Amino acid sequence: MRVLITGGAGFIGQHVASQLASRGHETVAMDLLLPQVHSDPEGAVRRFPGEVIRADVADEQAWEELPSFDALIHLAAETGTAQSMYERGRYERVNVGGSRLAARAAAGTGVPVISLSSRAVYGEGLRDEDGALRASHEDDPHRPVSFYGETKSQAEAALIEESEGKSPAAIIRPQNVIGLGQALRNPYTGVLAAFLARLREGRPLSIYGDGSQTRDFVHVADLAELIVWNLEHMPQTSQPRILNCGTGVRTSLTKLAEYAAAASPAGASVIEYVDVHRAGDIEHACADLGRLRAVGAPLPSRTTADAVTDFIVGSWQGDVAPSRVWDDALDELSSRGLVGES
């Protein structure tokens, strides 16, 4: 089977392509290789187990020039939550427009399509009547608090509209994904790269807020396995199957920093708390895995501590941006009025 992967040369795409290639599938990547994501675009091309076509997912003409494919895995997206609050046109063009074109391309020949959404569609974590935090379920309403989350919600709607009755479809909503290959120079995606940069420089690990915020961190290999499983078990229904991807375990940002410091070759590190809140950030997130179990999908096999250790140790000698890049990004947000007190 020839599988087209949009954003295939990126972090998640490389892991998905590797698993597909090990199963005997042919993989083709459609990727713009943007500098914000790819500090070494030529290296990304070399690592991909197949052809890489440099093309814009939001360009209709680019889709018309692609080779034929038997299945589509749509990963390409702009992913910076804070950056989305002021780069709205760019995020809408790629995340919504690109997703519509991807779904339309799959529907045109009836091939299956798997689209990566985000836990950001849920917005802030919900609570039960007694005030206890509740994990997000696939049937929960969309309540995004960032523009990024809004574009991912609209992307889901576009996929449903374009694929209905024309091609089998699945939507996966991952929580925070970490692991080897994660961008090390992009200050808008994930806190672990910032921790890595500070650990290497002997600086304290900075946490925005009091550190009690919780996230559900899932290893990229577990997400890749779920994507490939969906391709091999695609539901033949008129509506797409929607699945969460996470561990179902909450980890505080303080605990995340402790995991990172424990894994660091440099040893222990001080944690500092910065009294700021970035627009679009949420307090709590965690995935309900009930539907994964119900459909027989693979559950995550790696803990958050395992994932953090894998990332820190494996990325220690990588091309990591200086830690001031994250400080500059916060200053940029502050200058635009997108940072307040926590």
C-alpha cells in the first residue's frame, strides 16, 4: 500500500512512516520543511523512509500534482498554541484549509484518511459535580480556548463534511506528545525542549504558573502505533471514528520538570516558577481511554517518565536552541498583550 503522509518529514510523521515501512508499506511525505520546525531539513529528508515531496498542504494546485496513493495520513499543521493567538491567518489557512483539501483529495478516489486533531478542541478540563477533574471523552463538546484549538475543531468539521459517504475516515486527538525527533529549536511547541536547553546550560527550569497544572503526556511511538492500527482497522462507516490518544494519567508540570532533571546527564536542577499566564494556555488536560479499550485499539505501553527520559537522553547532543529563544518568545507574546499574571 502506498501511504501519503502530510507533514511526514516531521516529528510524528517520521515515527509513523518508520512503522509503516516496517510493515512493508510504501511511504510518501508531503512536507514544506519549514525552518521553524526543521532546523535540518536535508537530514529530515534523509531520515524519511521514502520519497519526500516539498509541497504546501494548503495549496490546491500542489494536491493535483501529487502521485496517486492508497491511503492518506494527514498530520501537517501549525501547532504553536501561543503563536496561534497572533498568527491567525496562517493557522487558519494551514489547519483548516489544508485539512479540507486533504480530506477532499482522499474523498476524490475513496481512499481511507486518518487526520490528527488535538486535545486542544476540548479546551479547559471539565469537572464533576463534586469538583473533581474529569478526563476528556470523545463525545465532550468542543470548547477551545486558543485559536489553535479552534482551527483543529474546524479541521475536524471539514474532514467530516468532505469525507462523509465518500471515504473511510478516522480522527485521532492526541494529548501532549513527546519523544525523540521533537523540534529542539521551536519555542512554540512543548515545554520539554525548553527544559532541555536550560538543563544543558545549567539554568533553572522555568515553569509558567505554580506548576500544579496537569497534562497527559504520551510517547510519540504510542501515538504512531495507534495511527497505524487505525489504518489497518479502518471502520467502514459513513461517519469517522474519533479516538483520544494519551496515557489517561495526569502529570503536573512540576513533576514533568523533575522527570527531566532526573534524566539529565548534568544532574539535578533548580525549578523556578514564573508568575505569568500565556493566552490560550489551559490548567488541566487528560484523556479518557474508554473508547480505545472498547474498540480494541492499542493502549500506550510507555509511561510519561519513560517518554521524558527517552527525549532528554536521546536529544542531549542534538541541535538545541539556546534557552534565550524561549525567553524571547515570551517577550514577543508580552509585547502583543498575550501574557498576564497567573
